[in-house]
Amino acid sequence: MKPRAGGAPTRLSPRFSPALVTDLYQLTMLQAYFEERMSATAVFSLFARRLPERRNYLLACGLDEVLMYLETLRFDQAALEYLESLGQFSKRFLRHLETLRFTGDVYAVPEGTPVFANEPLLEVEAPIAEAQLVETFVMNEIHLQTVLASKASRVVHAARGRQVVDFGLRRIHGADAGIKAARAFYIAGVDATSNVAAGQAYGIRVAGTMAHSYIQAHDEEFEAFRDFARLYPDTVLLVDTYDTLEGVQKVIELARTLGSQFKVKAIRLDSGDLRDLSVKARRMLDDAGLQRVTIFASGGLNEDAVEKLTASGAPIDGFGVGADMGVSRDAPSLDFAYKLVEYAGQARMKLSAGKSTLPGRKQIFRVEPDGVADHDVLGRRDEAPLGRPLLQHVMAGGRRCQPRVALADAREQAKRELEHLPPRLRQIEPANPRYAVETSAALNRDLETVRQHFEAETVKR
Amino acid sequence: MKPRAGGAPTRLSPRFSPALVTDLYQLTMLQAYFEERMSATAVFSLFARRLPERRNYLLACGLDEVLMYLETLRFDQAALEYLESLGQFSKRFLRHLETLRFTGDVYAVPEGTPVFANEPLLEVEAPIAEAQLVETFVMNEIHLQTVLASKASRVVHAARGRQVVDFGLRRIHGADAGIKAARAFYIAGVDATSNVAAGQAYGIRVAGTMAHSYIQAHDEEFEAFRDFARLYPDTVLLVDTYDTLEGVQKVIELARTLGSQFKVKAIRLDSGDLRDLSVKARRMLDDAGLQRVTIFASGGLNEDAVEKLTASGAPIDGFGVGADMGVSRDAPSLDFAYKLVEYAGQARMKLSAGKSTLPGRKQIFRVEPDGVADHDVLGRRDEAPLGRPLLQHVMAGGRRCQPRVALADAREQAKRELEHLPPRLRQIEPANPRYAVETSAALNRDLETVRQHFEAETVKR
């Protein structure tokens, strides 16, 4: 086998310019702002209009990648040439784009903070063109990681301290989501990932042992177990390729054969009635004196299945969770919005049916008597604190103005913040009552003033 | 604004080695195959175990990227160093990985082919290590694009010839899925995308005009319309920022003001009761002599909403479809499997509860009396054709053995193949009866032989 020439990297997709990961209308609007010399500061607010039925909170996630993007944003030559080929951008505007960088400020809740409907996860303040341009990627990234962290947080809760491993890569939507998912899951409390690229990119612990195909490629299951355990003494053996309990029996035979050389750490069940099989497998292992061999379960799991297994007392020590968590099957997207709330010092709002927005720069105040969150107050950013303020100034003039948060710290942040929520919110089932988010008196006054102004304008014209 | 130094590209994620977009267990198994000198040819088959309730067919998609990946797969130095750092791979094995390339064969259905449960979308034949290693990416890519093309195909059907534009980027899961989605949608019949990077990567037509924020940043809606239309005379104006019908009225005023200079092509409705508003807006435009201004609708659309609008005769000429199509909300993942069906010339199968597989190299035969598909027969690859064979030999020895298919041709292929399906399958509602897939007599015989062999083995041991 002769290696192909050259050091060209493996290609997962055709080439594209990262700065073009945006909607065309951002660029047509940018050219309009450019031509109209509109360059005043705009404030955009990113929030979820409502929460899915089965989400008692959203776990904010994805900020670090957003800041990385904002710090590095620039149009490369290929991007400019492609835009020129579209025939709707002037040379003057394209020259302007070439030098465009993000120079604005960002206020955001730290990753791992639980947030609720209408609460800004992030506010961008920048010359309007810059704040507009970044909308698509900022939403894409925060949406993706928040969707996935929020889902994973439920799985972790259901596992009640047992290990959870991300097995989702093959069905997560694409390579980019694959590595971001592993990151979001880790922040939400997942212990490891099967995704090697995510391990490389983020330093997350990687895990994984064998697939059915390895067993099938051997003439006998026992032989496959023996050969694998020779190379990886403390491995996990997959026992359900043919008959699960026969598979367990073969692990026991291997222990007898190897004696003190037997170091196998766990067996994995991947099909069938996991509760029933785990009980029987546990009994067989215990009877054989293999108490220290643990049981790992996988196969179509989600938070409901995990909850049912842990609640039933099934002797399962860890869970591999794949597609359901990886695509957040019951809520794969959120009703996120990135809305203009102020331009040139004037509060702005949208009145579209069912989609109206709150004007101005905001702050979230979490009211926590005795250390437990009772409700939040959504207020003006400049008003006297009505509780613990959650939004922090994280970027100034296009540069981070806080030290980068280590992944392990974001994970700790999530753990700590979740512990401050009332227990009913941490449950899998919809909380009753749901968590209350009020608006402050000052914000309500602003809302009324701006609404009257725009309604008067509409009638006048 | 001073451009930052250097030509470093915009970063959407931390760096990772593309070859590491795989599950760790592929690599632990690879080292085991290496140590055990298992290098015989393996055949893996990729198929969906079942179809979601609301999918009458899957539209196979993603093959071109898979072939691109297989042609370029190699471990770069960063990948090898990361793997070494994990402490479970020998130097000898890592040196072997360095020279590893994909040298196998691929049989696949052309992109745009409708397939059904248990039908292989693709079969990989290669030395077992190579066929094993590529599992994760091959599944990820074919799964992603097939999920999205299958969803989009329904939206296109519901639109009944009206234009459909992909507006999903902000909520599609990540940048990679964003561009692949636009591609899959295009093959399924979607007309354009808002995703500029997808336009650059694939040459798909890009579309988009203005957002609410552009309107809001102007003091008056009319002024925003006028300024935008000055720069883009044949644009689409978004009319629902404050009050939709007032917005339409302002477009009419603009037409009166501009006279023969008025070239605005369409208005866009993005909220409220789209049927009611489109009827009223159409009447207002017609009464003003603006029959040639068309109506474009967006806002929370999916195939059901589009179907309802087109069936009701709403005067809507095009649809912008976002999150629901972009994450395939009702079926964001499929029960895909990539299973070993042959090793070293011997058929293999898995007997796990509810997850058993069909052994050996296969072919799909589509039986089409009078040019309409009646049922499929899943047979042995080497048996005499029982209908039109769908799987083609697309890669030999790690190289494409068929010319690359242009995107427009894949789109044509999808259109043609869908026309050959019975009309009940093209409907949005679940087909009754569902499409029948039989197994050939020869394949049934193989299945029995292999099952008896493995059951006998299980009992014996």
C-alpha cells in the first residue's frame, strides 16, 4: 500500500470561506448600511421566545466559540471573489468588507447558566453592520450548543451520578456539530465522548472499545473476547452480538481461563430488555465472583429510558447515549431570536404578530432567597440590581475582556447553577409551576413608551 | 478600523484533524486487527432498519462527500501525536496508521434515489481495518444528507411547483450541516439557499434580501423600503415589522412615488395568518395595479403548513423554510446501521434482539411494471436481475470508477426517480399500503444457512 503523495488533509466537505457562513441578506443589508452611511451603534439581543414543553430551563452554551469567531472574523480573498461573482455588490463595498473586523462589545451569561424564555443569553453592541453580519453564526453556534447542553443536562440528571458517555457522532448532524456536541455535553455533565476529534480539539476524555463487527469478524465470540482482552486488559466487552447471556457466560469463561490475568472492567449490553438483562448478567457475574466487573448499557437511550432504568434499580453503572441526545430528538431546535433592541441610542422594538420584542439593553436578575432561585427579573441593564445579575461584559472593542473560561470551569459553573434551581426544575417532567420571569417596572415603562411611539408612527403614516 | 495583522482565517471551531472525526472504538479495533493480522476483505452494508412514521421513502444523499473523504483519508501528524498521547496505541501501530489509505470498493445507489427499510444505500468492501475505520464518517454524512433530503422532498412536494428557499442556517446544527443541508435540499428540489458558504462551496443559487432589523434601524418603514429599493430595485420587501397590511400599503405608496422606476419583485410575509394576509395583500396589490409583485411567505413553515397554504389556494408564490426543514424536526435522526455482512468470503450476521441483519453482498431490484415502481426485491448482488438494479459500483481500489455526478444531475435523478414512485408514496401523509420490500429466494436461503450456522455455534459453545 503506497501512501498518496503530498500532505493534503482529509476532506470532509468542499472548501468554503468561514466568513461566508452567514445569510445572504446580512450582506445585502450591510451594503445598504454602507451606502446609506448608517454606522451608529446597534444593540442586538439573543433569546428564546419560548421553551419547549419538555425543557424546564435552557443551559446556555457556545459562547467561547462565538468569541473566537468575533475575534478572528475577516473576509478572505476567495470570499470576496465569490461575492463579486454574484453581481450585486460594488467594488467599493467589497473593498470595505476586506477591512471589516468585529470591533464591538458583547454581554453574555457564562456558559453553563440556566436561562428561561425571553432572557438574553447574549447582547451584541457594535456598529450596525458588524452586529448584523454576525447574527447568523452567533445564533447558529449558541443555538446548537444550547440545544445540546440542555438535552444532555436532562440525561445526566436521569443517570443519578452514573457515568454518561456520548456515543452520538454517527448521527449528530455533521462534523462541526459532532465536536461542538461533545463540548456542550461535557459542560452539561457528560463524562466522556467517543468522538476522537472532540478529544483532540477540546481535551475531553475519549472512550470506546469494540463494535459488533469485531465480534462478527472472528469465528467465535469467545476468541474475539480473548484476543481483545489480551491487547486491552481493562477493556469493556460487548456481549449481545448473538445471545446476551451466552455472551456474559463467555466473559465468565474468559475470567476462569485467565485467572489473575483477567482485568476486564465491564461488559456492555446494547439491545434487548436492558433492565432484565442487567439483573441477570449482574447475578451471573456475582455468582462467578466477578463483583468488580461493572455493567455498561447502550442502545437507543434517552433521558426517559435512563430514568426508568435508574429508578427501577437496574444494576447498570454507566450509559452510552447516542442519537437521541445527539440530535436532541424531542426538541432539535429552539425558537431563538436575535433582535435589534436599540439603534443610535434609541430603543427599538418589533410588533409582528406573536413575535414582539422587549426594547433596550437588558440585564437578568436572579432572585435567590436562601440560595435557591425563586424567580428572575428581566430589567434594564443600567438599573440598580434587583437580584444576582447574570449577564457579564465579556468582550470590549472586539477583544475578550475576561479571561477565557476553561472547559472544566464551565462544567463546574453548570453544576453549581443547576444546584441553585428549585428541584422541580431539575426533574425530567415539566415543572409545575414553571419558573417565573418578571419584567422590572423600569423595563415595563420603556416598553410602553416605545410601543406608544411606534403605534403613533404607524397611525400617523 | 485597522485590519488585524496576518491572513489567519476566521475560526468557527478549534482545530482538529479531519481523520479523527471517528469513534475511538474504530481505532482500538483497528489496532486489534493489526495485532491479530486480520486483513481479509470485509463487506459492510449501510441501511435504515425502519422508516419514521411520516416518511414514505428516504432520498439517498451524501455519496459525493463520502467518496471525497475516502479518496483523501489520511492521518496527519497532529492526529498521530494526539493518538499517541492517549497512551493506548503502540508506536508500531501509529506508524502503520500514518501510511493507511482507503483502498477499497464502494457500491452505492446514486444520490437522489428513493430507498426503503433494510435496503443498503451503500456497501463498502475493503480490508477490514479500512472498512471499519470509515464507518463513523460514512454514516454521519449519508445519515445527515439523507435525513435532510428526505424532509425537504416533502416540503417541495407540498409547495406544488412554487419556489422553496432554504432559510435554515441559523438553526441547522453547525456550519458543516449548514452547507451540506443546502446541498441535500437542492438535490431534493429546493430552489435556493440563504447560506452564502453553501453557494460558494456548491454553486447553489443564493437568495435573501432584508431582515426586520433593517426596517427597525430606520426611523420610518417607508424610508427603509425606499432606500433598499434604490440600491436593489428588483428586491423583496419585508412587510410585517409593525403591521403587515400597513406595510403592504407602504409598498403601494412606494410604487406610486417611483412610477416606472418601481421594480420591486415581491413582498415577504413572515408572521400572522399567512393565508388571510396573503389574500388581503394580493387584493391590495392587484387593486393598485401591482399584479406582477409576487408574495413570498416565511415564518415557522414546514411541509404541513405549506401543504395547507397551497391546498387552500393562498396566493403565495414562494416559501422560505427554516428550522423545521433544517433540523428535520419530526425525524431528526434515522435508525441507520452499518453492519458487517461478510468477512474473508464468509457471510456474517448479527442476531441481537430486534437488530438482526441480512448476510452477504446485496443488490436492490426495483420492480416497475409500466414504469411505476410496484415493489423492491432485496437480493444477492450476484443473482440474475429481478428488476432494475439500483446499487452501482462507484469506487474501485480507493478511486472513483464513475464520473463525478454534477449537482444538477443528482437533482434531476431525484426528480425522475420520484416520478417513478406510486403517487401515494409522494404524499405527505403515511402511504397506505406502505411500499413492499421483499427478499429474494436466494437471499432467504443464505439467511437460513447463516442463521443455522451461528445458532449451532452458540449452542455448541
